[in-house]
Amino acid sequence: MRQGWSEWERVPRPDPALYPSLRNVEAVWKNNVYIVQVVPHKTEWGHVMQLMIRRNDEAPVRDWLDLQRIKNEILGEQRTAVEVFPAQGELVDHANLYHLWVLPEGFELPFGMREIG
């Protein structure tokens, strides 16, 4: 466990009347370092959960261990998540907000770390 992280606390969802772009947020989790918004998506792969992650101090997030821990603690250790680097024409970059797409339980990508080595 990293030093300085408090326990996750579920906080109220954003008011859709004030933040229409966040109307699909299902849950919001916060600790003393991060805030994470959880958004469900129905896809051809099944029920995918989007984690929108930002630091409370608005600094960039670039620690892989932090992202792995967030995924594990909010949606579970046995779920696979991916981070997408979109085509330039699809890029949305309004803040230091990071997105993990957590795949359905039991879903296996046709590639992965098991193939390295």
C-alpha cells in the first residue's frame, strides 16, 4: 500500500442539471489523492466500466501502480482494464483526466502480458 492514501469514500454524483456531460456517471469515489467517476457502457464486448481519474491537486497522473491500484480497489483485482490513446482526430484533452476502460468480468483480450517472456 502506498503511503499517504486514505480510504475511498463514495461521494454524491454530479448534478446532471449543472453538468450535463456527466449525466451517465454511476458512482464517484474520492480519497485524499484521487477522485474517480465510474461510467457504465453497454458494448459488443458486454458491460464495460469507464473510470475517469484525476488527482485532487490536478497534477498529471502517470504512475502505473496508482492506476492499477485504483482499478483493483474500485472494480476488482480480477478485471482487466485498458487505456486508449486515440487517433488524433478523436482526442479530447480538457484536463489532466485519465480514462481506464474496465472490461467485463472474465473477459480476456486476445493479447496481453502473458505473452511476454
